[in-house]
Amino acid sequence: MKKAITHHPNALKVLLVAVLPMGATSSLAAQTPETIYQQTCSVCHDGQIASAPRKGDTAAWAPRLAKGKDVLLENVLKGYSVMPPKGMCFNCTNDDLRGVIDWMAH
Ligand code: HEC
């Protein structure tokens, strides 16, 4: 007597791919001096704190620039007077900060 061989095919699991909404990814790589300034530095450097030199205020920046850009970067990194370390841009690299300082001072 022949034995009926019944196959029980494995149920195929259907994987539903959840499509993540576009634009949900971080755009940190797209930081430019201008966006960093607007998001962070301008909180103080746009007239709110009188002693914080404003963008493009060359008279206010001249004595700062005279110290040398390395000194300015150093002061921003460790904090200067009432300015907190990194000017509060915690995801900024040194190069980002160099770029913003340069941008602000002109
Ligand atoms: C919480 C307020 C605040 C924020 C935020 C801030 N600053 Fe400042 N910053 C100041 C003040 C106030 C001074 C002037 C301090 C003084 O000379 O007494 C200053 C000074 C500076 C100087 C001159 C330092 C020197 O040695 O003379 C640089 C450069 C500078 N800020 C860059 C930045 C950059 C770049 C950012 C953003 C990434 C930033 N700041 C964010 C308040 C701030």
C-alpha cells in the first residue's frame, strides 16, 4: 500500500517593509556657518547681549580678530566671559566653529 506523502509547505512569511517617512533623517551634515549662527550663536550675538559682537560689526570684531583666529576658536571652545563652551553649539566640530567665527566677523 502506497503511503500518501503529503507535503506541508512552509508558510511563507511575508515581510512587510515599513517605509520610513522621507526627511526623518538628521541633517547635521548640512550645517553651514549661516545655519549654525542662526540656530545657536544669534541667540546672544544678534543684539540680545550688548557685549557680544554682532555679525558684520567690523568695529566690534577688529580687536577680537587682532587676537588671532586660533585664540578666538580657543575662547569659544572653552567658553568666554558669559559665553558658554562651544557657544552652545555642542554638535559643532572645530572646523564648523572656525567657519562661523569667520562668517560672523565679516
Ligand atoms: C549665551 C550667549 C552666547 C552664545 C550662545 C554665543 N556667544 Fe559668543 N559671545 C558671547 C558674549 C557675551 C561675548 C563677549 C564676551 C566678552 O567679551 O566679554 C562673546 C564673544 C564671542 C567671541 C569673541 C571671543 C574673544 O576672544 O574675543 C567669539 C569668536 C564668539 N563669541 C563666537 C561665538 C560663536 C561662534 C557662537 C555660536 C556657535 C557663539 N559665540 C555663541 C555670548 C554668546
